[in-house]
Amino acid sequence: MRLLRVVHPLYVASRTHLLPASAAANVDITPIVDLDTGGVIALQAIGDHHGNVASLAGTLLGAARNETLLPLVLGLPAEAVIGGSAALAPLHEALRVTGRRPREVILMLRGGFSQAERRALITGLDGLRAIGYLIAVGDLGTGHIPMDLLTDAAPYLAALSPELMARIPRDPRRAALAEGLARLAREVGAHVLAPGVTEEAQLAAARGWGVRLAQGPLLVPGPSGRVHVPLPILAQEPVQALLGPRVQEFLLPAVTLPCEATAEDAVGAFGSEPSITSVILVDEYQRPKGSLDRSRFLLSIAGRFGHALHGKKPAGRLADSARTVPKTTPAIAAMQVAGRDAERVYDDLVVVDEVGRCMGIVRVSDLIRQVAAAR
């Protein structure tokens, strides 16, 4: 899985005088790690903890000074959403001056609200989603957030409470609560985040609940910028051993774009890094809907009148169907999937989770090397 990734130059405009003085606040950046790939796929920005929109805008500006291109997770007080669009104006202005797009920011709802304010809260969240922001709900398990809000708010991301996670290794009852919350969040279509991971026991528990995203002192990136997250050791049946390791062990982060992205957006994604071999087109739930192979796509664009014909039109017009395999698929079985189409034998395979969401890609060449070495 890759949280929505659209690579573009990041800059900070000079008109920061339109924002309050709190925009100069110091910001702590915490990486969010994909446990299946060890890659940092987003950053949580924590500011001065004032808990208002002015400090939120300052946090966004402070994060921009780090010149990160990864999606940002920002805490959003419920009272600001209830206050209506005017109350959120500083956030929108901060987004404008940093040059970011709303879909590159995940707003994590925090704080309580009364039943009388619920309708205004849902209306405000729908408005933010319509602008393009991704919505998250935080502090599940200890925060003052009713569980049925997960159905009404339809969050993209749901984060367990750090206080709940801290007591997991020594409190079976709270471990059971966290597992239930993680399952509930997955069932309503949200990605689940386990924060505050400091011990391997917490990491093992989160894996057992099906949680794929985590952050905390145990998951600090090394000099390479990646985190070493060992895969759990699975007991293999004799037949399973003959079929090779699961594709999950060869998972690479996928570069994704929304289905409505134009061919120019795809050209920009390919141009950002020469090692990118494919771009996966996904829907709003991160389910793969198409695949752009680098060679074929760029050849179509570079051809005579290619850019004029396709540049401003949906990239999906040039996409092939995404070749998907579940994350538990053995290497031999995945190679059989790759071999079904002689013209696309070496196209990347898209690995999906239990509900069909894109987890990442697997390169067929990696599978061939592994199987050859094993034999």
C-alpha cells in the first residue's frame, strides 16, 4: 500500500504575513511506517499543542520548511470543524502558501463534541472531503469519539489511542479492545494506524490484528531513510515450501494516482524517479483500477502527436488492467499469473490486502531470481 503519492516540487510562498504569528511554531515530524515494506509512507506533524486552527496552520507551515514530499498527517480539533468553513480559513491559506494540494494532507479528527453538534461535525467533514482532504479519526479507545462516528465520517485512516497501545503488552483486556477497534475500522474501509510503538511485543500484537501502519520510537528510519521491519515467521506446510515464499516478502511501495489523473500527471510521476517501473491507478478506497507500464506509456506519449492526443485526458485511457495477487500468494503461483499474458510477462504485479486495496507492487524479475536461487 501506498498512501496517495503525487510527487511535485514543494515550495513556501512569501505571503506568510496572511497567517497568524503562530505560523512560526516549531514542528516535530514523526514517520508513519508501512509494516509490510519498511517504507516511510507519511509523516505526522505535531506542533505547539494549542489545539486550534491557528496552531494547525503553523504546524503545516513548519512541516513545509522540512521540504518533505510525503503526505502529512495533521491533528484537527473537532470544535474547528463544527465552527464551519470560516473557522478553517487559516488552514486553507497555509495549504495555499506551501504549494500543497488538499489530497496530500490527512486531517486527523481529535477532541470531543456533544450530540447536538454531531450534524455540524459530519457536514464539516463532508465539506473538507469535497475539497480534497483525506479524513482520519484518532485516539480510538480512549478519546471521546463514539464508535458509530466511524460509519458516518467514513475516514480514510483510523488511529488507535497511544495510551491504549502503551498498555497492550501487559493488559490482555485492553489488547482485546484494541483488536476489536482495529477490526471495526478495517470493516468500515479505513486504514488502521498503531501509534506509540516502543516494544516488539506491541508490534507483534498489531500485526496479529491486521494493522499495517505504525509509528513510534521502535520504528525510526536508519541512514537510508528506510525502517527494517522483520516479517513474522510463518510455519510453512511442505507444499507451501515448494511453492516458494509469499509475494509479501518482495513487496515494494507502489506509486499511485487517482483514477481521474491525467496523462500529464502520470508523466510527472514517472519523471520524478527513473526507477519507477509502473504507476497504479486507484479509486478512493485505494483499490487498483489500472496499471501504467513505464515503457509502453511513455512510448505512447512520446510518439507523434502523443502529448497532444493524451496529455490533458485521463491516464486510464492508456492503462492496462491491473494484474492483482493477494499478499499470501506464493512466488510460483504469482509467476503463473504473470505468464498468462505473453505480452505483459514482466509487468509489475499489484499486491492487494484482504479487501482488495493496493499494498504495493512485486517485480516479476525479483520472483524469478528468488525461485532460481532456491532451486
